[in-house]
Amino acid sequence: MGILNPNSTPNTPDGSLSIRRAVSITAGLFCGITLSLHCIQPNHTSASVLAEATTATTQPASAKTTHPSLPPKKLQDWHQIGLASWYGREFQGKETADGESFNMYDLTCAHRFLPLGTWVKVTNLHTRKWIVVRVNDRGPVPDTRIADLSSEAAHMLGMRGRGVTRVRLDVIDPKAAVEIARLDRIRMARLAAEQSTTAAGN
């Protein structure tokens, strides 16, 4: 029987097994940490893509299409009575809801839901003056008002000094609207000339 060297490591099956176990555990932990770090970025990216897709599908395509429109048949006999205001120089040149530049000297108006391009007869219920305007913008902002007229339209209705006036809106057949608007300009110009003559005579 030989003598054991106290400085030598016993070569037993149990010792080899312990070493292999330690190496396996260390390797497993290393692989696990590596995979976890590798998976963090793809998961984050997927979440971002999903969030962007959700946002894109839940947001309206355009703010200009958030207002309901009336069916053509209901527009024929449609009218509305309420307060109208006007806007002018501070919005001059800014883009309207239909994409054109606002011109305070055009006969136009803003309405919440009438289809853009609709021609509307606006009657001042205090003076009975009326004009024909085209809807090219959305508004007005206050819920207590039904329309926002251009500065020129308000001037022709004699309401610019009042700021807010009670009016009636009637939808006009687009086939006749242009001719009505032309005749209306002539009528209002003649009325203004008569008023100037009367004022000069006094």
C-alpha cells in the first residue's frame, strides 16, 4: 500500500463531478445573461412600433374631416337660426379648412358641419339684409354661435359694428348660387350708393 502525498488532489469521481457542475452553472448563468441583454432591444423596438401603429390608427386622418356632413337631400330645405360673428385682418392669408388662403374681402364663412363649398344665404334678422356666402372654413369656436363670416360679408350685412348678430342661414342650390351672389353684390352696392346719397343730402 502506497503512502499518500498530502499536497496532491485526490482524483475521485466526486471531485470531478463538483468541478463539472461548477463549470456548467457558470456557463449557464453567462448564457442566460447574454440572451437576456440581447432580447431587451428587440422587445423595446416592437413595443415602439406597436405604439406608433396604434397612434396612427386611432388619430383622425385630418382635423378637417372631424365634422359631420349633412346628406344632400337634407340640405335642400335646411336652415339654421342663431348668432353669427365675423373674423378679419388677424386671419388674413392663413389657411382655411378647404386649403385656400383666407381673404377677408371674399364673401365666405366658417361653419361647423356644412360641407365645404356649400353656398349659404345669410339674412340679418335685425335689418333683413341678406347676402350669399360660400363655406370654406370650420368654426366658430364658441358653441353659442352658428357661423363666422368674413369681414366683407359682415360689412355688407351691416353687422360689423355689432360684432355678433342674429341671422338665418339657408342653403342655396349651387347651380344658382354664383348668379345669386353676383346679383347680390350689385344689390348691396346699389343700396350702399343710395345710403351715401341720402347721407350727403342731409
